[in-house]
Amino acid sequence: MKNGTHLLVDIKNCKKIKELSDTKVITSFLVKLIKLAKMKAITEPKVMYYEHEDKIESGITGFVIIADSHVSIHTYPLKKSFYLDLFSCKKFNEKEIIKYTNEFFGGKKIKSQLIKR
């Protein structure tokens, strides 16, 4: 790992739809994820709900700046899906992150990609 690792996780057909539209739940998810990855947050999570004119595109965007880069999440409750980006110059256990993320939201279709920079 020369310049970091970027983990992309897309989860669809989530069972926990209510959680996908709750800013407090998403904030809690981000805090726990950062602890699990053994990273240092240098900002508080910034989480906001966006109401799009096309309801199906509405959802939550959240991010945290970490000492080594960032973590971001985008949810789409009506699509029962969300997308997570975790980029860090520090090593982390991507399998543990994927497992935690899927268990938290109860997804049925998971796609992940690990990019070494």
C-alpha cells in the first residue's frame, strides 16, 4: 500500500429501510465504523438528509474527515440502497468493514471494490 486504500461498498435491497433515512442512526454508524477501522476522526460526523424533487433520489449524505483521509456514505431509502467510501492511507480490515456494514443495514446484494493507490 503505497498511497492508501480506497474501499467502495454498495449495498442494495436493505431490510432496514427506516435506518437509511435516520440521521442519528447514520451518525452512530459512522462513529462505530471509524472505531472498528481503528482510525482517528478529526471532525465530528456531518450528516444531513436531502429531500430531492424526485422523491426516490432523497436520502442521507454523511461524512467524517479522518486523520488519514475520509469516510462518506450516501443512502437512498426508497431504493433500499446505500453507498460507502472509505479512503485511508492507514491499513484497515476491509472484510470486517464490509461485514459490519452489511449486518448494520441488512443488505441482500453487496458489491465491494478495494482499490490500492
